[in-house]
Amino acid sequence: MPMYTFLIIVVGFVFRLIFRIDARGSQNIPPAGPVLICSNHIHNFDPVIIAMYCRRQIRFMAKAEAFEWPVLGYLIKAVGAFPVKRGGSDISAIRTSIKYLKEGQAVGIFPEGTRSKTGELGEAHQGVMMLADSARATLVPVGIVGQYKFWGRIKLRIGEPVLSADLVPAGQEYSREAATKGLMQRIDALRRGD
């Protein structure tokens, strides 16, 4: 059994004991082909919750500092995550993302670039559309709400796959700014839905 699958099974079992997870929409993740899983970000555990309900491996970007942490560093390497340096454009992380997408893999990204301390959506970076357009990847919006505390309720909603061009309102010329705004609107709707 691959390390990724083993860890997701083990950690998933533990998480289901600690949190009350209400997840819907896992069938919306395409089983093959280049996919960008795009979620809001409220906690360091978000990638684990998303991976638990995805039927394929997700290559998550993780902040570079996390790879230096004793246990977590080992685990995130074992599940195929790759480092990104925050605070600017990390060309290496961008190239790695495009490489994985062009290989037909799924890449997990948080368009806001950092965790929200309030739970509300922050401003997204347009880099997510650059990745989608460069690799002709499908985007899957994801909304997460809840509190990561003992027996806290975590709501995960996985939306329908969409192409970047379809995120721009009909009749409006395509731009990465407009597409990014459209993506975040979908993520917000998933967060606020039942």
C-alpha cells in the first residue's frame, strides 16, 4: 500500500474520532486528468480533511518552513507535498505545480495564500488561474467551515469541476482577475451552503 494511502487511512480514522466531519461532493473530483483543488484555508489540518474525501492523491503546496518540523515535515514529504516560499512568487513551486498538472495529477492550492484568522475569505492571488491556464487544468472549488477542536463540527463541501473560462460572467472578456473572482464566489457559496 502506498505511503499516501496508508497515512490518509490512519489519519482519517483518528480525525473521525476527534472531529464531527460532514463532507459532501467527493464525486465531483474528476478521477483522472489535471485538476486544481482550490479551497479556502482556515487551519493547518485543511489539506488532511480534503485528502480524506478525495479518491485520488493530491499534491499539496505546503509552506517551506513546515518541511523542517520534526514529525510534520516527514509526513508531508511522505504524502508528496512540495514546498512553497511565501511572501512572493516562488518560481520553483510554480514549475513543480505545472509539472504535476501536465502529468495529469491533482494539485491542492489555497488561492488566498495563507490561513484566514477570522474564518472569512481573504483576497485571492491570480496565480491559481495562471496554473490552470498553463496546464489546461480543471478547477474544483472547495469550501471548509468549522472549528478544529475536540468534537468540533467541520463542514466540507466540494463543488462541481469548472474550467477557468467558465468562471467569467457571460459576455465578459476573459481575464485572470475576473476568473479568480468567479472562483472565490463559488468557494464562498460552498462555505455558506447547507
